[in-house]
Amino acid sequence: MDKNAFSGTIYYMHKALRKRNIKLVNLGLPRRYFQWRKLLSYAEKVGFVRLKNSQLGEQYEKFITVVQRQLKSTPCDLLFAPVASKELSFLETNLPIVFLSDATPKLLHDTYKIFLTEEDFRTASNVETAVLSKANKIVYSSGWAAHSAVCDYGAAANKINVVPFGANLDIVPDVNEIRQKYRHQRCRLLFIGKNWQRKGADVAFQTLVSLLKMGIDAELIMVGTVPPAEIQHERLTVIPFLNKNVPQQQEKLNKLLLESHFLLLPTRADCSPIVICEANAYGIPVITSDVGGIPAIVKNGRNGYMLPLSASSHEYADLIATNFVNKDAYEQLVRLSREEYDTRLNWDKWAENLHQIMVNTLEGV
């Protein structure tokens, strides 16, 4: 129920599933539990505290005790457990389980380096193996994650479904609003991301420089990050943070999306960036890199383009210039980007697919 948890993804999943013929029962004490995990994560990050696995286990056991008590008083047909490996590892139940994630511990270890020690990684991997065995169905947001589950954790391929995520938006613009961007002559590039290095913000900035050298009238708006002091340019606008929970800031982000021509995301490592789906909802084609789970979202020539990780800023600039200068080609990209959102990259479509997976699970299919 918290838009800040998992970038709002769980909130929008819940909202979309409520529209289906499903009675949702929220198990546990999610808000209190989330606050505990958030506080613990921060404490570990700054080195204030480092809990042992046994201490962590006690917290998960307390959470699961509440869940199992609720299941006795509120019978359910099926358990849907998004990004809940550790929680499921403590749960004892005969109910069928649908587990969802966007990555495996190995992928997170290789791309994000999130585990503090090798012991943490081994523990997480052992938990993942057990949970993938326990689950009746496994849903991933990309083939990249599904492949790792099978190859690295021995998951049964016939359990796995790949269903792309949707866009974390409360309001989707009308198609006629999207067409307003055609009237702007300057090529407006939008970058949205927190981590300067991992999201490839340096490549995005150099792409702006390359476009200007090519004679393309362009500008770059960066949202969510702060560049190094030496990164300055009259055509660069930096907005360090926009909070979607604040109406005025959400409106500012909506305006930026409506007026931007390309989402420029030369990310170095990513799972399933929701921002791509959000950009497509606004008819914005995405120029990004072929990494992680992005190939499950972007179709080259339809809702954007993927370049290899080795691509230079000049290659990004050349691709953007080619598609922007040709107005017919650009308008087609805008139309197809919105079409990909409408038909594939929205939470209602995700919920439709997940609902069918739940039905199949109950029917033993």
C-alpha cells in the first residue's frame, strides 16, 4: 500500500489485481514490516549495525507467525508472493504459491553488488533455490531473469512464466496530448535515474554534447541525480528529485514527459526499468542499452532502440538524430511506443496474465 516500496511496483500490482475477479487478503503486517526492513537496510548501509543471519531469521519468523495465524482465520485459495524469497522460506503451507521477481540473487550479485559478503550471497542463493522448488508457479518480468532461475538455481522451466511489468502511473495522457510534442523543434532528451554511474548518466551527457556538435538543436533534462561538479552545460537542466507523492511535483514530471522527445537511458545494469513503460505511456521512444531485462520491454524500431553496452555517445547521438530529423519516422516511433504501452506494458494487461496464471495454478495446469 506504499508507493515508495519497490518503487511503487507492489502498490500498482495490488491496484491492478483488485480490478480482477479476485478477493485480495493482505497477509502479515506489511507497513510495520516494511518500515523495519527499511530501517535495517539503512543501518547496515551506514555501518551502524550488522545483524547476524540468526537475528534476521527471528524477525522473518515473527512476520510469518502473523501470516500463518491469519491464514487459519481467513482461508485463501492461493498465495501470491512478489519479491518474497526470505519470507516464503519460513512459511509452512499446503496452499499453492505463485512467486514473482525481476531477478535472482546471482543476477543481483553480478550487476548490483548488493551482498555485503560472500556468505550473504550463498545464504540468499540457498534460500532462492528452496523457494523456487516450493513455488507452484514462478513469474518473472524478463527472459533474462527466467534464464538465470533455470540455469543457476535449477528451477523447473514448466513452472516459469514471463510477464512484463507495467507503468507506475495514476494518470495516462490522452493520445491527442502526446501529439503536442511534434510541434517542438528542439530535440528534448529526458534522463531519469538515481545512480549516476550505473544508469549511464555520463554517456547521456556526452550524447547531448555529440548532438550539438552535429548541429542538432538539443537539450537534456536530468531527473533524480546530481552530476559531478565538472558536468555543466547551458543545454543541461538538472532536477535532483521529484516526489510522485507530492501533486505539484508529479505534475511537473507529467509536463516533462509530455514535452520530451526521447527517454535517454544508457544504463550499465538494470533488471526491468519501469521508467521505460512510463515513457511509452507518454509516447516517448526510449534509447537505451541491451542489458539485463530490457529486451523484454524494448522492441527495436517500435518503442525505441537498444544499443550494445560498448556503444559510444556518438552512436547514441547518431541514432537519435536519424530518428528525430525524419519527422515521419519519429511520429511513427511515438505512435508505436504508445501502442506498446496500450497493448503490453500496462498493469491491467499484467494483471490479466497473472490472473490466468493463478487460475491455471489452481486447476493444476
